[in-house]
Amino acid sequence: MGTDRLDEVLDAAYTCLTRYGARRTTMDDIASQMGVSRSAVYQYVRGKDEAFRLLAERLHQEALGRARDAAADAGAPAAERIRGVLAAKLDLAFRVGGASPHTAELLDERNRLFGGICGTFSASLHDLLTDLFTRAGTVEGVPPDQAARMCLALAAGLETAREGEALVGPATAALVGGLLDERRAPR
């Protein structure tokens, strides 16, 4: 299976999702968006559910890659690395969730098609953040695991806030700055 053609199928599925939503999109819609026959699309996916699942996996894996890169940036201070992990999550939410009311389905942990993907993504971000807080140190009374959960809760709130994108910088700076133990090593 050619990955370029699969990417085309997933791109077409995304376009259809933004227009019609997952339930109303058909394989004919995806094929028409690509300019190919429905049978040509079936060479790459078994159906629209698989196309949407693969699309969700691709989007979450790309965001997780950005989060891992931010976490691994040894030249950056801990606060910047933590903000980078949160930025990867929020970028995904604002980019995908803002494209159409239908695309938010790709980010819903309760969705039957995407829930497992979203849950795994959130767990991976939690692990990255817990590790960063463990190495950097947290203020007294806040264990690294709890600091990670607070950060993810902030991100979830910003995803739904009316001015969430504008609040990302100051909100994450305030939270992360308040959680890190400045007496410990800055990196």
C-alpha cells in the first residue's frame, strides 16, 4: 500500500469530515474528493470508519511527536519544555477543533471511533509531563503526577475557552511557573 495514496485518502476524509461530519460522510464522498472511484479508495481503507481512525491516529501521532521533541529539548529550561508539550496538545485542538464543528469528533475521548486514540495520546502527554516535573522538581505538596494532571486540565479548559488561543501563553506560564520548584536545578 502506497503511503502517498493513503495520505491522499486521509486528506480527502478530513475534508469530507469538515463538511459533513463522520456519520454523513460516505465512501463516495471521499472518492469524489480525491477524484477517483470508490473502489480505488477501498484499496487503501476498508471503509470510512477506518479512514477516520487512521486520520485521527495520524493527527495525534504528529502532535505527540511535537510534544516529545519539546520534552527532549535539553537546551531549553524545564518551564519551556513543559509549555512546549502543552503547546503541542493545544495546537492540535485549535487546528483540528477549529476547522469545523464536525472535526472536534477527532479529539473526543468518548467517541467510539477515536476514544482509544485520544486516551492513549492524553496518557502519553501525562507521562511526558510527569517525567519533566520529576526531573525539574515541583513545589512542596504537589507531586509531579498531580502537576501533570493540572497542566492537562488547564489545556482542556483552554481548548473550550472563548479566547483560549490568546490565553495559552500567559495561562501556561503562570501555571508552570507556580508548579516548578525554583530552588532546584533550572533544567
